[in-house]
Amino acid sequence: MQYIEDYTEIEDTEKEYISKEEKIDLINAINKLDEKTKNVIVLYYYNEFRIEEIARILEIPKGTVKSRLDTGRNKLYNLLEGRRS
């Protein structure tokens, strides 16, 4: 899986809930995750695959997908909270 580098896809609509800067911070944080965790996060949140689909794509158990999602969310929270302090 490649890094998320294309910042041009970030939309500038009034309906957006987070700023462009926050989106860039999120992308940078995702790119700091280990490859296995990052793959699951990107497939789930950016490609909108279901857990069952991710398990099939990566050839891992559904429980492992859930665990990596949880790990990824926690790591992202910690990375992003550190920037706000």
C-alpha cells in the first residue's frame, strides 16, 4: 500500500466538518502507522470496504482486521492529540 500523498483531493466545501489542515494532519498521522495497520485503516475508511471484505483481501481473520482497526484508531488518536497539545 502506498502513502497517501494527494492533498489535491481534499474538498473545500462548506459542508466539511474538519479543516484542510486537520485532514493533512490526519494523512500524515496515517502515514506514520506501521504498514499492516495502515492498510486496514485505508481500506476501511478511505476505500469503504467492510471488515469481511478486508479480511478476504488481506487473507487474514476478521478478528485481526478488528484488532488492527482498534490499534490504528488508538495510535491515530495519540498522534493527533500530541499535535494539539
